[in-house]
Amino acid sequence: MIREAMRRGMQNALTKSRQLIRRRDHSTCGGLSRIALPSFSDFRPTPDQLRQLLNVRHARAEFFGAHLFGNPAWDILLLGYLALLEDERLTLSDLCQSSIVPATTTLRWVRVLEQDGLLRQHHDVVNPSRSWFELSAAGKVRMERFLTFVAPMLPS
């Protein structure tokens, strides 16, 4: 009975996702065709939903080994969006502590995300050795588009 309910829930989520994929517009973003999505104002993920996404990533590392999931870019983007929602500053320490990879790997991926224009670093005016990170405007838009796309699949 539980398996059947889970199967139906997954089928419903996949059906909604397929419907979203079929509705395409003709503009492009980074060479990829954009998917026509409902307005982000129709769906706002809660911090708890974002934490659940992070927990799922960490759980898979427990089951399969962290060495298979050595790219922390997704964690960094989720943490950046979570910090945005909660109006908090995201430090490199925060990113390293939340990561399942060595700090050097996290730092390398922070730099990649900065170069790709998805993350921005800010330096404290009073103490330049202190800094924090936030999603760039482009990073925020792309996360919102992604979260809108997966909204039917997120736990409520």
C-alpha cells in the first residue's frame, strides 16, 4: 500500500515535469532552450525544503561513499539560496563545514561558480580579511527557474 502510494506520487511528479518540459518558448539561455515555467511567485521553496534537498545529497554519500560525489557545486548553490531566503551571510567556513569534500575542493568550486557568474564574494569594509558569499543576480534567477521546474517533485 505504501509502495503503491509512493509509485503514484512519483508518477504524478514525473507527469507534471514532462508537462513543463513540453511547454517550451523560443528564447535561449547559454545555448540551451529555455523551458516555459510558471511564475516563480507561484512557488517559493521553504528553507526546510532546501535543507531536505541538502540532506538527500548527504545521505547518498553515506550510502555510496563521499568519493562518488566530490563536486560540491550543487551544495554551494543550495546553501547560497538558503542564505538568501534567510537573509544570512554565507562564509567560506560555512561552505566548508557543510561540504562532504575537503576544504580545498570546496574553495576550488567556489572559484568556478564565481567565474561562471553564479556566486559573488563580498569583502567586509571594516575588516577586509573577512568576506562572505552570495548568489549573483544570475545565480538567483537560475536557482529560481530550477526550483520552479522541480517544484512538483519537492516534498511539501
